[in-house]
Amino acid sequence: MSTAKEYWKANLRLVVLCIAIWFVVSFGFGILLADQLNSVKLGGYKLGFWFAQQGSMYIFVALIFFYAHRMNILDRKFGVRED
């Protein structure tokens, strides 16, 4: 039973990390820090605008792949891998 609790705890830590990164990128960079980031240009667009419109979506997709990869590692570590 302790292995199941450790697995769940590791899974929750990973989920909280992914949500925190997504929050910082989407809300923090796209809304709170947009004015400061707008002084930098990326591809002709202001960086704050880019994060609000596209950056948070790219980070979200990258986090999906990151989560899947890390969960595969956790599944192998705790012996619950699906074949």
C-alpha cells in the first residue's frame, strides 16, 4: 500500500509542477508581465502579446509531452507500466 501512496504522491507532484509552469507562462507572462515583456520583439511581435496569443499554447503542448514522458518513467519505476 505504501508503494501506491508513493506513486500517487509522485504523480501529484508532477501534475502540480506542470500546472504551475502553465500558470506562470499563461497568466504571468501573458497578463501580469506583458508590459515588461512587450519591450522585447519576437518575429516582429511584442513578446507579451506573443505569450498571450501563442506562447501559452506551445508551452501547454510541450507540457503534455513532458507529462507523458515523465509518467512513463514513473510507471516503470513503480511497476505499473501498461504494455
